[in-house]
Amino acid sequence: MGMMPESLDSSPPPLPQDSLANRYGRAQSTRAPSGTGRRRGTWLAVVGLVLAVAAAAWFTFSDTARNLTWKDVGFRIESPTQAQVTFQLTKDPEDTVACAVQVLNEQYAVVGFHTVTVGPAEDGQVQTPSDETQYYDVDLRTDAEGVSGGVESCWIEEPTA
């Protein structure tokens, strides 16, 4: 039983990057021939920045930036055909706001609906920022007995010319 001689390989082991290059190939240059890719990227970045600034300005100065919030305060189901919803509305004193108030049944179907319009505040009525918030009670007729009620949405009514 003879022993097999170990192979005596005198070459050094391949370097890690050489073995990766042998396995996957050498990296190709991705540079555009005359720098057009870099210029195009710069222009795209500038256009994107201008569009972002324009969008921010539009959101800041548009009607959506006005002071308009609402919050459900409570509801009372008085009978199968009557309900009352109480909500809090904060708006700019000069705005006219409409709010959609609804009553829902157990299956979340609308059984009562009414649009309430709140006009501008009278002169001298709003003296402090807390005066911009008012509470409203809305009586609704319902088609069936409801189990909950509240404000679905509010929006600023634009003046008609």
C-alpha cells in the first residue's frame, strides 16, 4: 500500500477579485460617450426640484390650506325616524362651509342624510382664535332606526359671482 504523493503546485492561489472576474467576467464601463447621461441626469434633477417647489407652493396657497376642521361630538337616536348629531366645526370667520351629516344603521348603510351650511361669522362675533370653533346640533329624519351618526365631510363653499 503505497502512499500517493501530494501534488506539489507551486503557483499561488488566485486573488479573490481574479476568481470573481473569471467567474462573472470583467466589469464593463457604463459611462456615456460624451457625458450626455450626466447632463440628462442633472436636467432631470433640476426639473424635479422645480416641480416639487411648485407643488409645495400650490398646496400652501390653495384653498386646501385654509383653516377647516370638524369633529363628531355626539349623536342621539330619538326614534326610528328621528336622530340628532352634534359636531364641532372650526373654520375661518369669512368662509361659508357645508357639511354632510349622516346617520348609519347596523349594516353601515346611510338611513339619514342632511347637508348643513354654515355662513360667515357676523362682524364682532369672532374676537379670538377659539371663537372660530362652534358647536352645531343637526336634526335628521331617518328612513330606518340608526345606530350612529356623524359628519361625513365638510368643504368650503366658493362664492358665486
